[in-house]
Amino acid sequence: MSVVHEVRKNATRKTAEKSGSTGTQSRLTRAGDRQDTAARLLASSARMSYDPLIEVDWEADIPEGLYGMTPEWCSLYGTELWERMTDEQRSTLTRHEAASISGTGIWFEMILMQMLLRDIYTHDPSTPHVQFALAEIADECRHSTMFARSAQRFGIPSYRPKNWILQSARLFKATASGSLAYGGTLFAEEILDMMQRDFMRDERVQPITRTVSKIHVLEESRHIKFAREECVRRVRNASRFKRARVRLVLGVTAYFVVTSLVNDKVYEAAGLDVTEAKKAAKDNRHYHDKIREGSAKTVEFLDEVGLIGGPSKLLLRRAHVL
Ligand SMILES: [Fe+2]
Ligand SMILES: [Fe+2]
């Protein structure tokens, strides 16, 4: 499908991000005008948005022997246990792990939709800023349906974070705002983005997963731009105390997003001993490196705007984000 060609447009964003990021001050003065940015993002959204219920061929056959995601992103890849697994176990595990990652994606998208809606509640709906926020919410509605539909197509149950995490996050989703809301969003969106850029190009991966990943990567590039600029605007005038509080809660949020990516039940689905598999994943240096690689852009950005540091660094290290 044509979406693959559109990926090149994301290169523009990458180049813009690479140019001239020298320290907190430059980052903090570099956010564009809020309405100008939103107007550009709205125009991009009008040119390039996808309805996954139409764009994805949900009835297509599911080829045997393909992975559910790029195996190098699998929590067991590179371990001695992975070497012992059959090809069938590897393909089953990667399908379930991809569904689990998407399940965490749905969870955070639901949180994000609520944060966005609260954020624009009192703003003038005739502004590009509010209209883009509404477009983003509409994107996320479609994404969550797309992720759920994809797992269903593979006959995989809905994986969600542990119930106590779902319940505890109610406070965050009901209260987080400003740089905390947008910083947290970046952690979730960018790690998914890094993985899905690999999934969509990888010929070893199931076609449905590749198409779903392409659609998500394309639409998320606008969200990431929006969240980064909004984060900069909102942290610019924050007091030292407020920044310290945001750093702390942001670290906790990132910890739970990253550690919720892989549900324990995916190992059971692949016929593995859950205790052994969890231990292998916990000690898997390769996986830790991938998590760090996937979070690197977010960490660099948040560090430059002064939102990484303090006690939450311990949690970020424990989650292998740092
Ligand atoms: Fe999304
Ligand atoms: Fe998003």
C-alpha cells in the first residue's frame, strides 16, 4: 500500500529535530508558535490520515512462519532460552508480544485522549490548536481500534497492564497536565515509534502487523511534534519546584509504561515456563539495550528541557530507559 512511501516525509521531522539542539536554552526557545504549528499539523492530517478499518486487509491470509514483530525487539531474543525455542514458539511468542505491546499502547492512548480533552476544555475551538488536538484524539480512537482488531485477527486475547497499575493510573489520567502530560506521552509514543519503524520494514514480519505499524508511525509523527512543542512551552516558565515534581512523576510514568510492555502471559502462550522466561527476560542485556535505544530520543529531549534527573533516575535505570 502507498503508506510505505509516505514514511519518507518523516525524514523531514528527523532532520528538523537534529538541527541545532544545543542545551536547554536552545530547546526552550525553539518551540514554534502554537497556532502556526497546529495549522501545519492540521494540513498534514488532511493530506495523510488513514482509516485502518478500510486500509488494512483484515481478511488476508496469515502466512505461516512469519514473526509477529521484528524478533530483535523480543524480550527473549539473544538469550539461551531463545536458542532452545522452536521456530513455531518464536513466531507465537513474537505475535503475542506484539499484541501485548499494542495493548499497552491502547492503555496509554486512552490516558492521552483524556489528558488532551482536559487540556483544551477551556480553549477556543475555532483555533488550529484545539482543532489539531481533536484530530489527534480522533487518530488515537482509530489506533486503539486498529490495535485491538489486529490482536483479534491473530486470535490473541486482550493483553493489558496489571489491574493495580490500570487502577492506580486513574489518578495520573485524571490530573496530569502540561509538561507532565506531554512528557509522559513522549515516552509512550516514541518507544512504540522506534519499534514500529523496524516492524513496518521487516519482511520477516506478518503483513498485517507491518501495515498497522506503517499507519501508526505516519500518524504519530504529528503527535510527537505536537507533544514536544507543547512540552517545551509548558515547562519554559515552570518553577524549580514544579520541574522537580514533573521529573519525579515522569520517571514513575515511564517506568510503568516500559515495564508493562510485555505481559507475563505471552510466555505461557508460547508454551514456555513463565518463571524461567521472566528471569531470562529480566537478565537479557540485549533487550535492555533495545529499550535504551527506543527511549534515547525522548531521554535526550527531556534532558535538554530539564525534565530528567533527581531520584526518578533510579527508576529509569531499573526500567533500562537510562
Ligand atoms: Fe496512536
Ligand atoms: Fe499518538
